[in-house]
Amino acid sequence: MKKQKFKKVRGRNKILRNIEKWKQENLFFDKELLLNYNYLNSKFRVRPWSDLVFTKYPYPEPDGEFREKIIESLVDIYNHWKIELEKLKMDYYLKIWIFYPNFRESQVACGINERIDWYDNLFFENEERLKFPINRFSNKSNLLLNEFDWENLSWEQVFDENEVGTEKEYTTKKDYLEHKKWFEDFLKSEHKAHQFKDENGKNQTYHYLKIDDVWIGEIKNFETIK
């Protein structure tokens, strides 16, 4: 198996400034948006990791001082939102999600009302609970992360038997055939599946594709951030 090649990440100082800018923008707690839509989130979106252009060689996941700065930002956003949420005097969901190895997907997620249950059921139980990968973070980051309780869950995509659909749903026949081939290969691979009867009594199957591990973090002691 060939080793994955990556593009070189350039512009250290500019990237660090952009991470700081992203943090400052996301520190804003949009109370009106939360009350209207029942959720807020601060997804990590900083170039080059936020670029949607697909190339032969992708950028590696943020590491080193970039990862350290992102962790610091996520914790600062969480702490600021936590203080503001307490003022609402209502139940809420507020967690940091750290994905690994797809660290660029990490974010702070907040929800109220029905969104609390939605978030609580978004991820899946792992067959084996993994310990938090502290060796992947700096000592400075671990001092912040140790202020949280972390639960290891699984980020999975769920497919049913009708995943492929019909050819007319695709832009080209090539797209249809490629997706059909991918799904057929996936069904032959080892994966988790769940069989059940739908509301009409027909046998159905859900197929689960694991995308990543995710650690869900919640502050241990709120008094430390007041």
C-alpha cells in the first residue's frame, strides 16, 4: 500500500492569524439565532483545510502549533458560550467534538429544545471505547483538554438498500456507474448492518460506514470558567 502524499502547508503566520480571526468571529454568541433555530455550532473553517477543491494530493490534518491553536480556540469558544447559555435558564446541549484522525472536522456544538436529543443521538457507540489520544496533542493543549470529561463515540454514515437510486438522478451515466460500483463493493466489505421491518412490514437493512472516531467533551467544573 502506497503512503499517502500530501500538499505542503505554507504561510504559517498567516494561518495562525486566520485561526485567531475564526475564533474571534465564533466567540459571538448569537442568542437570536439559537432561539430561532435551536442550535449553534462553530465548525473549524480556515484555509487551506476549508477548501472544497479536490486535488490529487490533499493537505494533511492540522498538527503542531496549528492544532494547538485550534484546541485553544475551541475551548475559548466553549467557555464563552457556556457563560451565555447559563443566563438563559433553560436546558441545553454544549459539547466540544474532537474528531480523529479527521481533526479538521472538530467543532463546538450547542443545542436547545428538541435539538438536545438530536445531538445526543447523532453518534454511535463504539464496540471498543478508546481512550482520549493525549499523545496527539501538545502539553499545553492537554492542560486545557484535561478540564473536560471525554466520551468516545463513532461517527458513521448510514445507508439503506436504495442508496444508489436510478440513473436519471445522476448528472452523467459515469457518475451513476461509479457510485453503483462503490456501493456494491461497500456491501461486500465487512461492516455493521441492522435489519428491521418498516411500517409496511417489509424487511429493510441499514448499513453503517464508519467515518471517524469522535470524542465528545464537557467541562468538568463550570466554576473554573466563570
